[in-house]
Amino acid sequence: MKNSFFLLLLLLTFGSMRAQTLDEVLGNYTKAMGGKDKLNSIQSVYMEGVSVMGNGNEVNSKLWKENRKQMRREVNSGMFSFTMILNDKEGWRTNPQNGGKFEAMAPEMVAGQQNELDLAGPLVDYAIKGHKLEMQGQEDVNGANCYKIKVTYASGKDATFYIDPKTWYMVRMKSKGMGMRRGGGNPDQEVSIDYSDFRKTDDGYIFPFATTVVGMGGTTNFEKIEVNKPADAKLFRPEQ
């Protein structure tokens, strides 16, 4: 009788440790984020953030996005500032060496950031969007044994997402370069971004209110996130 009890306990333990399938992980993630309908209802977002660099300088950022259409990012500090504008075909960014005027971004940089325009994210309706997903086991992220999902985008580029099974939130994204070329660096360099401080907005949308580029220091804390608020069309045109 005692042996039967321990055998049952052992079976239950192994059952609870059973690896989740891709569909189960995606289902749990989507549910934790409010559901597919909620995520797909995000048509625009505005975010204001601030971070403190290692030298004590404060960096302020503003971000406007319209779903699968266009975005604008402004970054300002006491030492530098720049603005980037991107749509599904072109992109521009200011050049401080040219009086802060907008210059066209290279096509590979524009292509590398197209995935940022999908406000629901690549894990939602991935097959319809032409993406391919692959489970790659589990990996530790800041002490959490996260599910690791590789996404091959319809464009052919890929990224890896890490889902925490305790919360089912996406806590890390790893990608090569994301189209960024800073200081003449390698645009294909791998970049990891950690997401934390998940909160629900007044209208029920869940966002990470803190993001950290791993290895570069400085966490951006978002002080304002607004969803589906209209933005001035002029913001998405490269004008001074």
C-alpha cells in the first residue's frame, strides 16, 4: 500500500514536470497577455520612458507606433539626441553631424526593424503572418527556467523569445542587430532585451514597464503608456 502511494506520488510529480508543447506555451502566453482579441485590438501605442546611464546622465525617450504601418522614436539626453522615423517601406534618422537633419536609412536597417511595427507581436497569429515557430527547450533567464521559442519571420530573419512559465510573460527577446548600426558597429551583432515590471494599463492592456538591453546597462522605465490614442500625422514625416 505504501509502495503504491509513493508510485502514485512519483507519477504525479513527473506529470507536473511534463514539458509544455508549443501550442500550450503560446496559449498560456496569449491568455496571460489578455487574450488574442485584446492583443489584436492594439492599433497604436505611445510610450514615454527614462533611463539613467552609468555616468549618471538621464536619457528620455518617446515612442509612437501605428500597427503595421509606421513608428517614430525620439531619444534625448544632455549629451546627444536623435529621432528615427520608419514605415513599411522607408526610414529616416537625424544626423547630428549634418545639423540634425533627417537622412534616409539604409534598406537593411529599415528591413531589420519592420517586426517592431507588429503591435500584437509575432507569436500571435504567427502562421497567418507567414512566420515559423520552433520550440528549443528551456533556458535560464535571471533565475527562471524559461521556454525558448525561435521565430523565423516571413522576411527570413529570426529571433528567439523566452517565456517564463511562472507568469507566462515574455521576459527576454534575442535577435541579431535589429537593423541598428551604432558607432560603425556590426549591424548583425546579437542583441538581448529583457522585459520586466509587467503592469496593466487603465484600459486593460498589459505591458512591461521596464526594458533592459543585456550587457549595455541602463534600464528604461516607462512612465506613460497609452493605447489607441490618435497621433498627429506630421510625426511620421521626416520634417524638422
